[in-house]
Amino acid sequence: MDSFSLVEQHLDKHSPTNKLLYGKDIPQYKQEVKSYYKLVKDQHSISSQELKIFLQGESKKHQNEFNESAALRELCKFMLRYFSEVSQKLEQTDAPDKLKEDMQNVKELFENMKRSGWS
């Protein structure tokens, strides 16, 4: 953590043991962190098309790893847990009525799926 800090750490006998153990290594790690971010900064920019091609390739490599049922269950849990908070935020921000209606419909679909034994 201290390797990423912009503030210099001054260690003394009251400093935590873990900081005292690795205190002498922090300057080296700070330099490595700076070098890494400089390399990232100096990389050439890629076009949105190159990014799209890369992401499509990654998606294909992992296409069999995605579990749609598990993802839907997690969305369902999130939707049911935070429905009132999200609804309130939509009201406060004057969101379109269609969005509020769609959210209510999705909530009802998830509730119906839970009642029918989908877990």
C-alpha cells in the first residue's frame, strides 16, 4: 500500500511492525510502481475498433464459462434487495415513466420466477 502512496512514510519505533519489516523495501517498490505506470502512460492509444476486436476475442475465449442462470439469480437478488432504493432514486431524478414501468415489470418477473421454484 505504501508503494502507491504519494506521501513519504516516516517510520519510528511506534510504527506498525509490518511497516517496520518492509520499510526499507518501500522506495524500491515505489520506483517499480512509477515505472509501471510510466509504461502504461507511454503505450500507444488503440482505436475503438481495436478495443472492440480485443473484447470480442476475450468474449469468445470465455463463452463457455458464463453461467446465464447464475447471472440471472444474482441480478434477481440485487433487484429485489435494492428495488425500493433504486425506485426512489428514479423518482428523485425524474426518470422516464417507461423506465420505472420496465423496472416494475422485471421485478414482477423475478418474483414470479422465485415463486415457481427457480432459485
